[in-house]
Amino acid sequence: MDAKLLEKYAKVITEVGLNLQEGQRLFIAAEMNTAPLVREVTAKAYQNGCPLVTVLWSDEKLKQIRHEFAPCDSFEEYATWIADGILENAKRGDAYLSITGLDPDLLAGYDPELIALELKTQAKHLKKAKQIISGNGVQWTVVCPPTPKWAGKIFPEISEEKAEEKLWDVMEKLCRLNYDDPVAVWRKHLSDLGKRHTYLTEKQFETLHFRGPGTDLKIGMPKNHLWKGGGGKTLGGVDFSANLPTEEVFSMPHREKVDGVVRSTKPLNYYGNLIENFSITFEKGRVVDFSAEKGEATLAKMIEADEGAKMLGEVALVPHHSPISESGLIFYNTLFDENAACHLALGSAYRSCVKGGTEMSENELAEAGVNDSLIHVDFMIGSGDIDVDGINADGSISPIMRSGEWAFTV
């Protein structure tokens, strides 16, 4: 692994992704196989005036061991001190960084019901902290550096060691680290995405209509919805970027106004289980039918997580000729695959995507059409064959995307 590349990556994460402020603490949740990047980010954080970096380590092999040997009636067990600590850090204003790179096949073959129960239990305990973090109470960023098993899944024809090197070469371009000043390049890119979401917010389309092979879906939008994308701001006004890389602009559907059928265009890696070539049908916002060529049982358990898991919480637009899409690779990793294609998310919506949402009560959010759930799972529906229209209240239509590309200029 190239030391200069790792240093550039850490600099972009701390200065663009997190925009870590002097005197602000940092909490990192990381897989053990990402340790070199964790160390580099930690060094950059301290150099930028961070008084304390705390790291919560996890290990993908231990996840597998639990599903191999733990009693079947033990998957509602959870170490509550973890959730308590993350919540305390979030309330204090610590920045939050997730560094992961799981083996896409980690839990293949294990009981999908137990996988779903473990995830539901974790989500239930972390819900209060996640509401602060995803509600932009603090800066937060998710990154996925190359790891051996993940790289081996993408490039199975070579050794894992060579595959990891090859994936770093790809990531250098996708994360814009191949420039002398990647921080400046990222700030320009985020500004360009900002112009897109400003245009869409001002339009206030009543409905979005997606059409493509196997897809004919109408998504009703809430009144006063807001589009976001690229960089965001905390409630205190600090710029940050939640995902690196990012190519999307996104908003929230009205949870009861989604009708039609949508077909996936890329595999969904759901915590180590692949769901492939699946189709979902919606009526009045709720999933009424679904099928999948692979992983249908996992898809079923995901949708059954709670009532909100049957409805959409996000709609995102990504041009087909984004750098990730143009790589021609399937990454089996949501962070990268979602930034290669337009996508939707089953589950919770981001409150910040409706005007005044961060100050609304639970009842007010529900009345505004904001979905709530323990899960938020993105799945890809975009391609070079997708068309998207914005439908106004008077029935007039404005092209948003044609053949997967933007149909408007800013």
C-alpha cells in the first residue's frame, strides 16, 4: 500500500468528509482489516487539533464465528455499553467516522432469520445515536478502503494480494486521489452537486416517474421536500460529506405515495448476503410483492424488519457516466455501487430532507410523509436505459434524466 496515497486519503477524509474542527473529538467505528487507514486518519486528526480519537474495533471473522457457534436464542443479546457510548459521544458533538470493508460473502449460507434478528437488535439499540448522527447533529462520514476478501470478490481471477493492489489503483481514481490537491478537487465536485440539488429543490416536483427495463415507478414527493447531495451541513452550520466517494443527489419519497414496479440493476450486498436480480412492487407506498433470483429469503427478512421497512426512505439520482459506473466494475459494496447508479432505499428517511424536519415531533414527521424504520438499505435501479421525469402539480412534465444522464443544465 502506497504511503503517500494513504496519506492523501486520510487528508480528504478529515478535511472534506469530516471537516474536523479544532478542539473536536473523533469517534471511529472500524474493521480491524482497515487498521492502516485508521492509524493515518488518527494521526491527521491529532495534527488538526483533535484532543481525543476513540476507536471501536470490530472483526469480520468474529461476526462469522458468532453465526457459526452462538446459540440460536442469543441473537437479541447486545452489549449496551456500546450504544450508550456512541450516544454520549454524539450528544457531546464528536464527529463520527465509519471505516469498513467487509467480505461480500461473509455470511453467505448462514440463517437469514438470525442475520436479520442480529441487525434489528443492533439497530434498536443504536437508534437514538443514529438519529443524532444521520440527522446531522454532528459531522459523519462513511468510507470503505480496499480489503483482501472484498478485493478478491471483485477480481477473483488473481490472488487476494494482487486484487487488493488492483483495487487500490481503482480507488485512487474514484476517490479523486490522483490529483496533486484532492481536497480542492473534492470541494469543487461537491459544489457542482450542490447546484443540482438546489435546482431540484426549487422545482418542488409533485411526482418522480422512473421508466426503464422492468421499471415503471411513480414516487410521490412530500410538500417542502429538500434535495441534498455532495456536501451537507450540520445543524450548527459545519460543512461535511457523509459519503466518500459520492456522486448522488437525494431526497425522500412520501412514504404513502409510491406505486408501480422497480427492478434492481446491481446486486445488493446485505451484510454479507447477496441479493441479485430482484424486483419489488409498491402500492400506496408499501411493498406488496417481490422476487429475487438469488437471496430472496434475505430480501424477505429485510422487508419484514418492521413496518417502515416495507416503505421507501430515499430516492437518489446518479448519472450513468459517473466515475464509478465508468469503471465497469460491480463492487458488491453499497457505498460504491449506489454511487454508480440511481437508487432507492427501503426504511428510514433522513429528516433533513423535509423543511423543518429536524425540529419536528414523531407525529409531525409521520404527517409530513417521512418514513421511520430500524433499517435504511439502498438498492440500485439506475442504468444507461433509465429515464426520469418530474411531474408538476398541474400535470406538466420536466425531463430530469434521459438514458441515465442529466437532462437539465445548471
